[in-house]
Amino acid sequence: MLNFTFYNPAKIYFGAGQEAKVGEYVAQYSKKILLHYGGGSIKKNGIYQKVADSLRKSGVAFVELGGAQPNPRLSLVRKGIQLCKEHGLNFILAVGGGSVIDSAKGIAVGVCEQEDIWDYYMGGSDRITQALSIGVVLTIPATGSESSPSSVITNEENDMKRSIATPHVIPKFAVLNPEFTYTLPPYQIACGASDILSHLMERYFTQVDHVDFTDRLLEASMRTILDHGVLALEHPEDYHARAEMMWVGTVAHNGLLNTGRIGDWASHHIEHELSGIYDIAHGAGLAIVTPAWMKYVCHANMDRFVQFATRVFDVSYPMEEKESIVREGILRLEAWYQRMGLPIRLSEVGIGRDRFAEMAGKCMIGRSREGNFQKLDQEDIIKIYELAL
């Protein structure tokens, strides 16, 4: 186990009805805020009205910025920065899923820092020294952005998808009401479950030894999302299934589960080129890329993949060799994605090999090698895309 510092100041208000006090939570920080949300579903399902009423009751004035979409766009971040500066807003309330929250984080940094916001996403996280405070009302369990230091934004001018990571954008608080997920389309729930599972697997596949405690926490979390992701689809208004999924999504990405270990993150970065260029859902892209990555790198540490297969997917001994155990574990992962209604091959979403070299090249911009479990170069990434066909 490696030395580590764990810090996460996000206060979580979890459960039914917690949104009623969001105005009180916000008023502790500001009386004039940016209210940021997505495409309008929160107005149809009543969440917007609940939040707006609570803000007004607590004397919090707000300027609205809607329009955040999956794979959140840099242009909207820039619009939000300008709005905050024009109106003197010093707090952002993000009402939505990871795309809204990530967009809010970009705005929060851009208001306070001097460089163009995209420069920070292109490898400048260490230069971020301040950001506006952020609060969250979560409506989609997926990214864990409600308590993470991360934000991912797509620059639509060059189809590049990049991230920042800084403790300055960890939200001050997040309201998590599992009931808010009842009306989500099944595909959105499936993509969210895939994203959560990926956050766990990215941390799990490490070359650091003696991390049994976090191994066990990660394995329990993976089994939870595998079980309750399916239940959430089969029983859309099962509060307990939705609650389990929402909470594991938060814990998966708040930093606790990567303490003392080094995660991989190649699958995420390789997928970013898919969703950046083709605008497919991030969770769907991960369902395609992750098994291909596993097939390509498993020989770098077969014992870790054997542990994954046996502990997470109950692949039982004895089997004739490690290769068979690992292969069966990957097959069971792919079967879970299919049960969730997700694609597991690029051909299923109409993507061919014609832009593989371009995507691999863009993935390597600013990076000498990709991933940590096995260091990858551009040719390795092309081969992973080939395995994903």
C-alpha cells in the first residue's frame, strides 16, 4: 500500500425529501447564484419547481443557465463564465447529472482563473488555485461528480474530450434523492451503471501490492452495482435499488477507494475519443472499450484478473488454467453489459476502423504513455480499438 492523503469535504444529504432544504444549504454560501441544469427534464418532472421554491424561500436569487447535454460542451462553459461575471454570481447550483456538474465545475474555475478555461483541461490542473463554490442536486447516478475533484468537457471545435482534477471543484454539498431517478429512461440508467462500474474497475486494476482492504471495498461495490443496476431496470420505482445504485456511484468516485493504490484510467481515456468524436453515451462507450482493454492487457498481471473473475463474477475453481478463468470473467462482464441493454462492440453502434489512428493519436496528445496497469502507446490503443470491433 502506498502513502496517501485522503480529503473530501463534500457534505452529502441523502434520501427522500432532502431537496426541500436546498435553499438553506445554498444560503450558507451565497444569496445570488447561477442555477445550472440540462435540457429541461427537471421542469417536466417537478424537480426544478421544488428547487426554485426552496431557493426563493431562503432569499436566494438566481440566474439560470440551462442546456447542458451529455458530453458537456466547452461553449456552454464559456457562456456560464460570462454570465457569472456579468451578474456578479459567486456560487453555482448544479441540478442534474454528471454533465451538468462537470459543466458547472468548468464555469467555477473559469470565473476565478486568468487563463482560457480550455488550457486547464489540456493538462493544466496543477495551475488551478481557486474556483467558485458549487452545490449539487443529483438526478442521475453515474459519474460520481457530485463529490469528486474531476470534470470532463468536450471541445466541439476539435472533438476533443479532456478533464481536470483539482480539490478546488469538489462540491460543498450534494443532495441525493433516489426518487429523482424513477423517470430516467432505461438506457440512461444502464449507461450510468456502466460508468459507475468503470470507476470501480479503473481503480481495481492496479499493480500496487498489499491493498487488500480497498480490494475488498471495490469488490463489494462492483457486486452491488452489478446486482442493483439490473434491479433498477427491472423495477423502476424500487427505492432501495435506486438508493444502492446512487450511493455506490458517489463512493466510487469520491477518492476513498483509490487510497494507497494507483488506478489505470486507460479505458476512460480511450473511450473519451469515441464519445468526443461520435457523441455516443460515455457509459455505452465504456461497455465497448473495457472488455477489449482487458483482453489486451490481462497478461500484465494474470493473478489480478483471476481475482477479479473469482471474487466479482464467481468464476469457480478448479478450471484448467488461469487463461480460462480470466476469459470467463471477461465473458461474464460482457454478458452483464448485454443484459443492461448496452453494446459491447463498435460495430453495434456503427463505428468502423476508419478513424482508429486519428482517435489513438488524439488520445496520446500531451501523454508519453497511456494507462498504468500496462503502459500503452498509440499502436497499442489502435489494437484495443481493433479488439473492440
